[in-house]
Amino acid sequence: MDLVKEEISSDRLSVPLSSTRPPNDPDTELFVLDLIQDRVIAAGGDVVVLVDACVIRHHCRNEVLDLLKRTGFPVYGTPMGKTAIEEDHDRYGGVCSFLFRHM
């Protein structure tokens, strides 16, 4: 639909945006954590963390840094997420710009 010339009420502009995330469903969270743990084990610890712009957008930089500290996994950034991890981080491997393919 072409709405370029339609007038739209500005009432909703007075409602502040919320960046508060709803809490995770505990059962879903446990399921996902178990799945991740199984895949890390299956990979024999050969795991990297790929950080993109969503880490910045969703304000979860501290959680990612905590994950990196606890696991010691190497970390790479995507071009859009380049600033999400400091380049002097001891496990930072640079910007990853290749496409992953499932083999």
C-alpha cells in the first residue's frame, strides 16, 4: 500500500519506547541451554562466538563478555558488530566476513 500521502496521528510519539526485555520462560531457557551445551560437547570444544550488531542493539554486551570470560571461547565480530567486542580482548580474532555453509 502506498501511504506516503496519508496523515498519521502523532499520538503514539508521546509514548516512550521501552527497552525492558520480558523475562525468559524458565522451561524454554533450560531447554535452549541444554541444547547449546550438547552442541558444544558434540563440537569437542571447537567453538567460536560470533558477535553481531544485535549485541549492541539489545544491550547484552555484559552478558556476552561474561560468557567469553567463563568459557574462554574465541570471539569474532561481524562487520556490523565490529565494535561490540573490544579489539584488545585477549580472545578476539577479528572481523569475520565470510558466509557459513552447512556441510
